[in-house]
Amino acid sequence: MSRILCLDVGAGTLDILWVDTERELPFKAVVASPVRTIAERIERLAGDLLVTGGEMGGGPVTEALRRRARTHRVWITPEAAATLHHDPEVVRGWGLERIEPAEAETIRRRFGPAHVVLADIEIDRIRGLVEGFGVPFAFDFVALCLQDHGVPASGGSHLDFRHRLYRGPLESAGRLHELLWRAEEIPAALNRLRSAAAAARGLPAGAVYAMDSGLAAVAGAALDPRAPADRPFLVLDVATSHTVCAARDGEELCALAEIHTRDLTPERLQELVRRTAAGDLDHGRLLAEGGHGAYLRRAAGEEALGCILATGPKRRLAAGIRPPVLWGAPFGDNLMTGCAGLLDCLCRREGLPRVYFL
């Protein structure tokens, strides 16, 4: 028996899947993402603010802290400040005061500010959700995914850096489960992923694994029972912030392209699908077009257009794609795509029987 908790930390939602490999039923939930709940917490707190914790998703959290710094003092530790920007001078320019962690208690006693902890993994909240399932709050494995741009040592483009970081492992294997890392294996440059994994160690778990959310979604979409095992197919995951289009052929990831969802038009989405199938992808070219990056192992070919599995919370944007998409539902639920991918990759990494819920 293995009790497994999967956490897909997105920009819009936190998706949770609990599985006991010896039970017939999984339990799941889709709730507001930590970037939303913590941003709302910041807005509710009055006056000066002390911010500790680690790097997490920015967006609403960044904007809430910048607004507060315009009217009140905001002290922030370096680890938490990385949520806003990796350049300390940019953070200072927004009016936040960087402090060392050892100074936090002194500031708390002297000034009495409100306090917020930044983390993609909210232990108490997750406890309440899991206990609400009516199952034990204890796990053999925790697997999480989120998007981490990484911290390039040269200070160059984080988009370019992130895709180059994944290119080596994909070239050597082409199998997604090999990019599910144990907490201690996560590359040092993936600061946010490491921070989340470190926070997840506060959960009662035997081992913690972590993965890029786009890759987890590609792995999960392939678990839809309509995904062909004997020919290439496409996965189109239209998430809140990022859209991934990938070509798969059996276990092999042939190609992958990623753009910001906010930049999607029907025409651009159609072109993205065509180019991914044809292998007409160039990382530098996609970056120049305002995209997020691309990876090409080989062309899957026109045959891949015969099955386009669309997943993600904003997949309605793919309604006009030709050929028509199939509305993917791994484990019977579109919003479990990332968690399904995490679970399958974990089972492969640990040599556990693969789990299917149709």
C-alpha cells in the first residue's frame, strides 16, 4: 500500500489528488491557488508588513506587496524577495526594505507589523483539505508541480535558460518521468521548485518529488483513454498563464512549444498546433515571437494531428482548432491533468504499479 498526495500549484488553482494504491477510489479537490489566497491575505492585513518565507509564484502577490510598499513599511527577507524579482535593486526600487532573516524577530518586537509567510505549499490549508477527504494526513509520497523560470547565473533571459535546462535530460531520454525529481535532486537554479519542495517536507511524507507543471500536464494528458498507443498525437494544455503544445509518440516526447495564454488568438493557436506536429519549431524564433520557448527532438508528422487532446482550465480557446480537438479528461477530470501526470511519473520512478481511474 502506498498513500500518495499530488499537488499541482497553478496560477489560478491548486489541484489536489490523494490516492491509496490499494483503494478503488481517489479523492480530489480544486481550490484557489496559493498566489491568490496569499495575495488576499496581504490585502486583509492592515498597516506595516513583515514578509518571510521563500520564493513562490508572483503575480497577485507581487502586486499586493508593491501596493502596500507605497503606503506603509514592508520588510522582506531575501528568500521571500525572490518572489517579486531576482534583482535586489529592483525590489528596493519598489520601496520594500530587504532584511536578513535574523532581523525578523527584532523588527517584529520593535515595530509590531503584521506578518505574512510566502510559500507555494500552505501546510495548514492542505491539512484541512486532506482531512476533509476523511483520510489520514500521512503519506508515503508527495509529488508537486509548478512552473519555475529558474535563475540564470549570467543574468540572461530566464525563458531561454529554463528551456535549455530541460533540453539535456529530454535529449538523453525523451521520457517525462525522468524529469520528476526527488527533492534533493532538483537543480540548484530552480529556486522556486526547491523552495516548494523544502516547504513540502513539512508534510508527513516519506519522500517528496517535484516537476515542471507543463511537463506534468503533458504526461497526464496522455493518460486519457483515447490517447493512441501506436501512433503520434498532440497534447494542448491551455492553462491560466501558460499554454503548452506537445507532440508525443508512445513514451517519447517529440516536440514541445510554450507560449503565454494571454497572447493566444485562434489563428496563433492553430499555427502552434501545425508547427508542433511538423517539427517546425525553433527555440530562438519562438522567443523572438514573444513565446516562452520550444524543444524539438524530432518531427511527429501530420499523423499527429489525427488526435489532439485539449486540457487545461482555459481549453475552450481551442474550440475552433482544425482538425477538431478531443476534450481530454485523464482520470475522468480535465482539471486533474497535472496531478495525473505526477502520479504516473511517480509510479514509474518508484517502480509502483501504474494507477488508472477511467
